[in-house]
Amino acid sequence: QVQLVESGGGLVQAGDSLRLSCAASGRTFSSYYMGWFRQAPGKEREFVATISWGGGIRRYGDSVKGRFTIARDNAKNTVYLQMNSLKLEDTAVYYCAAKSGSTSVSAGEYIAWGQGTQVTVSS
């Protein structure tokens, strides 16, 4: 099973940009559909973005559409989340996740998760 490690989180100001990375172990990374989710304190885990194994299909949550971009580099076993125009409400722990079969916005369908990386947006 694939193992995932996120990085790139930090403290930024509103309006800034940040890029998260998720490095995957295993030779079958390119066969996985990847997703990003986030969870703020006291809230449920929220879908952010997902990308197909080849990168041709990308889906975004309504709250990040137009500001965030998901991408992947299968040669580097890495998926990225470029976050622009960050808002206070983007503050959360961000998780990457992997699944097989198809893209999905449902966290319950993902079979592997990273440990998360904290993103804090200040005013």
C-alpha cells in the first residue's frame, strides 16, 4: 500500500500563496487517484481537490475553486496543491490521500492518508 508524507505547510498572511507537496512511496503511485482534504478545528474533514492518475481529470471543492490547483508528477511520485489568494478560512490541517478506481470527493473512499500538514492564514 502506498505511504504518503505531506510537506509545505506554514504560517502565511491572507492573500499569500503556498504550495503543498505530498510524496508517495511505492512503485504504483501513477495508478492511484489522489486527493487533498482539510480539517479545521471542530469541523468535519472537507474535500479540497482530486486528480486522476494521468492528471487529465481534476475536481475542486467550491470553497477553493479558482484559487487552488492540484497537480501531480508521476516521475517524482508527488502530488501538489498550489494555493493562491489564501483566506483566513483556509486555515486547517491539510491531508493528501490515495484511492484506486476513480476520482472522488468522499473521504471514506480513500485507502491511504498522510499525517497532515498545518496551514495557518493570518490577517
